[in-house]
Amino acid sequence: MEDSFRCVVCGNPLANKTKLSARYCDRGCRNKAIDLRRRQETLRRRNENERVLQEFSMWMAGFQLDLLRMAPAEAGGYRLGLWTGQMMYWFPSLLPSQVYRQTLHRTRTQDPFFSLHPFEPPIVPLVAHYKVQFVQNIPPHPDLPESDKAWWLKVPYALPHRRLPFNLKAVPREKR
Ligand SMILES: [Zn+2]
């Protein structure tokens, strides 16, 4: 079990006086490990976005066509509502402290809605049925009134979201 007494970053033996739980020889190696994990996380997210864009490209193309067919002429974007069991929670979600959000194509935007022109594929945290809401193309982009009937659709992929103000597990089964 000699490995457990070596720094996991540089491989140097750990000094005898370090704690048994220690994994790094010094602060420098520990910071390096944190940095590495962060980079891996960024890479993982990028790969995850890429995977979704490829795997669901046909679904996205179909959804784009449906959106354009359903959208009123003055629509500039759309939002997707998830019924949490208690309220409708809208995506994209921008927390009060958050100025920018990232799109599936990894660009940064301040828009609190997904863009119609150019088409921005949605990012949602759960494979579920979402209510489609169009917003006007002119700031401050108010919601447009519903057309003849409400439109719900199932998004077949999910991407992790940080800090949602509700429990995803509480979303009723009939919405999945
Ligand atoms: Zn080290």
C-alpha cells in the first residue's frame, strides 16, 4: 500500500508527520489538483453539450420547425415551463445574482429566454414535458398571449443545472 503514502499529484513520498488522510505533499500540489479537477469539469461540461447537440440534432431540427410554425410573427424567443408540483418554473433560469447564462453552444448571453432567430436549442435539467411560452422580440421581451391552446412538449435530454430553487424529484410523474 505504498501508493497511499505518496502525493497523488507529483508522486513524492509524503512526510511522516502528515496526516494519514493527506493526499498531497504540499499546498502547491493541492492547488494543482483543484485546478485539474476544475479543468476536467469544464471539459466534461463541454463534452456533454457536444454530445447532446449531436445525439439530438434531429429532434432539435424538428423542434425548431414546430417553433417557427407556432410562433406569432412578433415573437423573438421562447421559454420552457416545468411544473414543479407547486409552481411553473421557467427556463432558461437566470438567478437574481446572475447576469449571464451559457447557451448549449457555449456562448454567453444575457437573454432570459431562448432565442428564435437564430434558433437556440433549450437547456433543461430534466427529461420532462415543458410548456412553451413565446416572448416578444422587443425589449423587455414580455410574454406573448397564448394562441388557441397551450403547447406542451417533451424535451428528450437533460443537462445539469446548478442551484435550482426546487427539488427535481418533486416534479410529478405525469410531467415526465
Ligand atoms: Zn506533491
